[in-house]
Amino acid sequence: MSKVCQITGKKVITGHSVSHSNIKTKRTFAPNLQDRRYYIPEEKKWVTLRVSAAGMRTINKIGIAEALKRAKAKGYLA
């Protein structure tokens, strides 16, 4: 399953693990993704989304319908 938030578009980024002796090795930073079901009252249906913690806060703030509309406009949601 893809590690991309369907609301915010957050995805895996790369960086370095830095040891005490300052040796750098490649590592990845994954977003905090959760599978969540949301009810859309306008359409009277449930939708399952893979969202980050930031995406959940966005949904709580602006509502699921508006969040889905913005995600589709930005191309994060098919």
C-alpha cells in the first residue's frame, strides 16, 4: 500500500541517520498514516481513506466534504 496521505499529499521523504561520530547513512521518514472510515452525509455513504494525523486534523477543521473537494482539486485523490 502506498505511503501517501489522500488528504494532504504527505509522502515518504529521505534524509540521514547521523551517528554520534557524525557518520551519515540514508534513511526514510514516513508520514503517520492511518486507515480511517468517514461518513459523508451529503452522499449518504462511508468512504475509507488513508490519512495522516495532519489530514485528520484538517478533516476535523473543515469537514470531510470540503477536504475531499480540495484533495481532488490538488490531485491527491483519484
